[in-house]
Amino acid sequence: MTTHMPRVTLEQWRVLQAVVEAGSFSRAAEQLNRSQSSVSYSVARLQEQLPVKLLRLVGRKAELTEAGAVLLRRSRALVDEALAVEKLAASLAQGWDSELRLAVEIIFPTDVLFAAMQQFTDSCSGDGREVRLELIESVLSGTDEALFGGQVDLVVSGRVPPGFLGKPLMMVEFLAVAHHDHPLHRLGREVTVQDLKTSRQLVVRDSGLSRRQDAGWLGAEQRWTVSHLKTSIEAIRRGLGFAWLPVPHIREELDSGLLKPLPIRDGGSSRSHQLYLILADRDGAGPAVRELADVLERECRRRTSVQAAIAPT
């Protein structure tokens, strides 16, 4: 006949953790808002149910045995996971989203994006909420496809497609740039459109699958198409061509003089592009989606204000 050891509960491990962290049964009782006898009984029952000794008393202080330390480390992960499940259940009961999908145009400043994501994470953690966040970095029509295909909840895009509403988020400045020693900079005069057409241009591939666009391409005979903005920037850094690049992504290279704006005739070296914030389902968006949208708006406003304050007059 097989005998079964009584099942240990997570609450018993939680009480043991409190005793060890507090250093005594009395202080643990205060922290748990329980009587000392209740705490002592819980630990005693736990000890009875296990075949190894967990605690030893050194004076009035309870210390873990070697076996107790090993088991307590393992139990912490179980207790933490149980608490996380409880928090998730509470969030779901309040209608809080458990998963959030965000598509962002690749030109959006990464420092602004990560600052907003950190604020969103801090806000969720402070309320005991957990949200799995999926970030999709898209280009041109790929953002539209993500919206139309129901693949995302929130979008930062350079255009508002038909059937959706968008809020202006921020302007991103583009400069036509090349390595400071590129042949276009050695012309010693303003650069013409014909000069650009006979030079190699770097273009980032549209991430859409059905209706790809060639935004910014001038019909250069030596066009190189890459899949990511970082690849284009690295190619330009190496003097392999020219490109229109978003200023926030090349600020360091511009400040150091590694990359220089091309002196295109009639002021054609600079462009500005408006980015919009779009809710995929404006009426059905959950609280987490709306929270992230608010955080993105606030961070973009803050960054725009900072840039305006330091801009030369």
C-alpha cells in the first residue's frame, strides 16, 4: 500500500519566505498581518510535510538549513508565478488587455519609442498588470497591410489609410546625405537632380507584400534596395551612395561630420514627414491600447517641445 505525503501549499511557502526575510516569526506576522501563532503553525505544518529540516534557530533568529535554502529558492519562483497569474486574472477581470500589437514606421525615432514603451511598462508594473507587447517595424504599405489585416491594435504611420482616423503625432525631418568624402560633395557646386540620378541611391524596401511603393526614389540608375533603415545608414557611412535619411537616426553622424547634407539646388536636401497615431479599432480598443496611445502622444509632445526650445532662432 502506497502512502502519499500531504500536499504542501504555496501559501505555506509564502509564509516561510516572510519568516526568513523578516528574521523572526513575530516580524513576519506583522508583515503578513497575521498572528504569530498562525505563522508558527503554518511553518510547523510545512516542516511536518517535508522529509528534510528547513529551519534552525540561532538564538531568537530563524535561519535556513542548507536543504531549506535550496527548497526556498525553488519555491520563490513558484510563488512569484502564482502571484503573476493572480494579477493577470485581476487584469482580465477589469478588461485589461493581456496582449498588445504595435506597428511602427521604421522612421519613427527609436529613443522616443523606447522612452514611451518604458513608461508604459512602468505604468503596468505599478498597477500589477502584465501585457505582452509585440512590436512590428514596418515600411510604407506594410503598415497599411497590418491595419487592414487586423494584425495590430495600434499604429504609428506616415499616412492614414481609408477607413481609419489618425492623430498627428510628430514631424520627422529627412536630409539627403552622403559620406563627407563622397563624389557628390567633391563637385564644388550645388547638386542637381541629374547628378543624383547618375549616383547610387540607397532605398529601404517597402515591407508590404501586395502594393509596394518607392517613396523618395529619383530613378537613380544604380539604386540599391535594402530591407532595413540601419543597413541603409551603414552603407552611407561607408561611402557607398546617398540617401534621404531621417535626422533622428543619424544625429551622431551629422554632429561628427561623418555624414553631410547634400547641397541640392533649390533647397531640395531637406524634407519633413508627418507621422500619425492610428487605433485599429477606435471603439473597441482596450484600456492597455489606449494607455500606450496616450503615452506615445505625451512623449512625442514632450520631445517636440524640447526640440523647439533648443532650436536656433
